[in-house]
Amino acid sequence: MGYEADCTLRLDGTSSKGVARLEHKDLVFRGGVKLAISLSDIKTATAQDGALRVRFGNRQAVLEIGAGAAKWAARIMNPPTRLDKLGVKPGMRVAAARLPDPSFRVELERRGAVVVPAGSGEPAGLDLLFYSAEDRESLEQLPALRKTIRPDGAIWIVRPKGSKAITEAETMAAGKRAGLVDVKVVSFSETHTAEKFVIPVADRPRTTRRTPRVGDNKSRG
């Protein structure tokens, strides 16, 4: 994510040196003292002169982060949505197959994506395909699913967290066998993880190559 920094924390009249990290749901500091603030408890987050000021409850924490303080404050006050993390943009051709979250299609439509029917007869040309894989047998469909996306499109495999029925290693191996490479992992929900797979740039037709999209460099977050 890029939200980790050595800094000094000033809290309740004391100061401590350590490392601050902005996680998915918490702002965490580890050093002479330990502090974890739920993002939902933060009332305001502002930045001035390299200092991040966070108000939570009746307390204020000041983290002397430096030049990145404004970026941290913006991230805390305006967290990215699920669709932001998944790279869904208006006008994209998107399909969702067997997803466990029925509200996801509504999110896609509100974003302005063109949601097309998913299934074995799905035509090629998808920008994004979201595919639910609840067990390792579901991964056998990846070679066929690869044919439904654009050369620069992506397949997001949505799988249950901490399940022995399908593991991260098995998912990555299945993607490789299908001629895909994994480039990003995000939390899809409290119960599911989404892993992004794309066709390697070297394997894409020359006529369709273009500047790689943001997210084509592997990251975990």
C-alpha cells in the first residue's frame, strides 16, 4: 500500500519513536508504546507541516510522518471503495459469475460498468470477469474463462478466506497453468479474498498492446 513510515508519535503528553502503518481497518503504531485505532473511530484526520493529527474519541494522536502526512489524512478520511480497489471504471464490460455477494452487481451498475451475463456462452471482450471459486475443482474453468477477457483484461478469482477447500497456492498454480499471472490481491469481503489474474504482456497480440494499467505490478493489500 505504501502506508508505512518511521515516525514519532505524540499522545497524551508523551512521545515515542516507532513505525506507523495504515492498514485496511486500523491505524497502527508500534514502538515505545503500542496503539491501534479503528478507522471507524476516527473523527478527523488532518495534516500540517508533515504531522498527521488524528482525533478519536476525546483523544488526539499526532504522528510526525513527514511529506506523506497529507496522503495519509486523505486516505483515512476518504477510503477507497471496494470497486476502487478492484479497478472497476465506468463503461467497462464486466461479468460476475457465481459470486456470493448479491449486492455486488448493484455496485457495478451504480459505478456505470456495463454488466453482461456470465456463463459458458459468455462472449470474449470482457474488461473484467469476477469468478467465484469455492473449491479447487472450480479452478479447472480458468482456461475457458481466459478466452472471455480482452488481451489486456483481467479475471478476479474470488475465494473464501482461510478455506482448506481452495488455497492461495492452488489458485496461483491454476492461473499459471491457464497462461495467466497473478498481479494483485485485495479483500473482497469479510469472508472472501479476490485475486487478480492477467494475460502476460509478452503473450498479448501486438495490435492490442498498450500502456499497462495501474495494478499490473503485483501488490498485496
